[in-house]
Amino acid sequence: MDDHELEVLLDDLESDRVERKATLTDKEEMNLNTPVIAFFNSKGSVGKTSLVYHLAWMYADLGWKVIVADLDPQANLTATFLDEDRLEELWPDGNHPNTIFGSIQPIREGTGDIARPHIEEVDEGFLPQHSLEAP
């Protein structure tokens, strides 16, 4: 790609971005400005779960709306927010329809689109998402 082609492409992208921004509702604009904090470390036992748990409660105590998405197949973060009985209700018989993993199953199986994952309210303004729990 030469410089002219790159310039045309960048102009087209900017024009498209401006057009999309002009058609956004106030709510959609607000969602684009929602802060997202993600934690990842491939090494175990470095305190990710504990850090996310405490930061989530700290932000909720400050009045922020918080959602926690536990993508670890061990689901330890999810288990810190919910009691054992509730976890068993959400994950019956090894089936996990109410998890992030369950919401992508139709795509994995080639049977449909992404389903909306279940959101479990723990406390007002604080919504931890369920884990990516592999069966």
C-alpha cells in the first residue's frame, strides 16, 4: 500500500467514525465512555482474584456501577461473591447455560449466535458476571 492509498483509507475510516458518532444516542455515547479495567497474568497465585474482588467492592462502595466478568475456568472469583447453593443453581448437572461460556456455546457448536449471559446481582449497583466455566 502506498502513501496515497493509506491516506485515503485513513480518511475513509475517520469519515465512517464521525458518521457513526453522529448517529449514536446519548446512552450509546455513554457506553462508549465506560471505563474498563482488565486484569490478566498467565502465572497463577499472583493475587489477581483477590485484587479484582477487593477493587470491585471498593468501586461499588464509591458509588460506581461495577460488573465483574470471571473468565477463569476455575471460577474462584465467582465463588467469592456467591454462596454454594446459588452456584449449584446456576451450574446444574455440569451444564453451564448461565455463564459466559454458556453464552458462546451456540457459536462453538455452530447452532446460533452469542446468547446474552446471565448477570447475577450481588448488591445494588454491583453485578458480577458468571465465569467462563468449561464443562
